[in-house]
Amino acid sequence: MKIAFVGKGGSGKTTLSSLFVRHLVAAGAPVVAIDADINQHLGPALGLDEQEAAALPAMGGQLPLIKNYLRGNNPRIASAATMIKTTPPGEGSRLVRVTEPSPVYDACARPVELDGGAVRLMVTGPFTDADLGVACYHSKTGAVELFLNHLVDGPDEYVVVDMTAGSDSFASGLFTRFDMTFLVAEPTRKGVSVYRQYKEYARDFGVALKVVGNKIQDPDDIDFLRAETGDDLLVTVGRSDWVRAMEKGRPPRFALLEEATAHALETLRTSVDATYIRRDWERYTRQMVHFHLKNAESWGNERTGVDLAAQVDPHFVLGESVATPA
């Protein structure tokens, strides 16, 4: 199951996504965590020190390897150089699974030990001085989109993505790649403004969206969010001494997390698991193709010098039963 955490900067989405990752790992579930935010904080939130976090390999820096591997022997893709962030898989493409080994994981993922298990952590990489004026951050998150386009995941296995702040993910089709999107909102007008944007943009694409109220201090905060977000408000989270200790780099054992916060995390998982029965791989593939053709026409054909529409395999539908070629 693929889950995105979104929200305005400072809403606490990285904290909530890291707590959710810890909750899943503590329950014994296989988890891949991806930091797709321009500010790379998921690693430290999962317990890495600054040096360890800085040493994580950037997915953006491994893009040639990712493309070469995922291309496989797909006859519709002439070369890895003609693949863009939206290139969909087809017959002959290599796919990635959550629990199986892959050269993509070897190059881009590192295990992070947590209470009761470990998570595979992948990061897009930070926006550096060398990128200023010559690249946009979406060139880095493109590696995440390409990865998700070729990912086959099933029930009781999870890919948790800490997204870039605000509504930046709408610059590509990345926002349609998830079974569930959790929008972390503070009980303020600014906090709910991103919710309204996301709700409006995602409306036509069947995006499953739920609001997680964060930094709740009293019942009035909950009433405010309920009035602004209605039934989309799934759960709220208040002050946590455990989180405070984690932010200081000294987290207690995860079993000592406050009961109310632990219950909120389990509510998130229950909500995610409930979406499995509504999975529509044909729609998922159709949306993938839609954004690929849109990107091909707007910039991809000119950038690569080929007609990228020819990469679309009209008979291919991504799904759990699709085999991966050797």
C-alpha cells in the first residue's frame, strides 16, 4: 500500500510520517520509506544523526541506474536516455516489489534499525547550490515517480512517502500514485488552505484524501478543523512527550509512545488497509499514461528528441499478478 503525507511547511508531516513508519515496523510489516521533501528531515526523524543522514545515497543521483534497470528489455523504450519521470512500464519492463531484492534498493535504499525491526529508507537528495538556476526540485522527485510507476505492492506491505510541502506535487502525476494521502493540517486558516487546494486539484483523479489534525491543544481546535474539513478529518494528534524527546534526538522505546498517539496511528493504518478492496489497477495505469502523454507533449519530446507517446504499451496493465522479467 502506498501512502503519502502532505501538508504545508511546519505542519508536522515529517514527524507524523516517521511515527507511522515506526508504528508499521513495530507491528512487523515490511516498509519502504521515501523522503521526497525538498528539506530532507525524514532520516533524522527516524533516528539518524546528521552524518548518517548526509551519507544516504540520493535517488536523483542514481537516476541513470534506475532507468537502465527499469527499462529491462521493453522494446518500446529505445534507450534509458529517452525515459522521463512519467515513463510507464510495459511488456519487458522490470518491476520492483516491496519485499524482494532489487538493484534499485541496492543503489538507493539503506536499512534503518527501529524498535522491533528495520525500514528501507530512500531519499531524493537535497536541493544543492549546484542546482540553483539550472534545475528544479521536480527533477529529483521524478526519480520517486518513476520508481512508483514500476512498483508492485500488495496488502500488508507499505511504502510511505514524505512529500514536498504545499501543493508542489501537482507539478507532475506524483499525487495520483498513492492508495491514501494523509494531509497533515494545523488548526489554523493557513493550515486548512493547503487542504482546500489539495482537495480541489485531486477531485478529478479519485485521490483518497484524509486529514490528520496536528498540534491540537483543546476541543476548540478539533471543532475548527471539523468545520473546515468535514468528514475528511480522520483523526487528531495533540502534544506528545515522546515526540518531544525524539526531536531532541533521545527517543524512548517506541512502546512508551502515549496511548492516544498510538491509537491515532492505528487509525491511520486501518484507513489505509480499507482502501485495498477499492484498488483499480486499470485506472492507476490509465492515469500513469495520461500524465506521461501530457509531459511528453509539453517538454519530453523536445528534451529527448523522440516521440514519447510510442513508449505506451496499450495492452499493459500494472498489477500484482504481473511478472517481472529476469
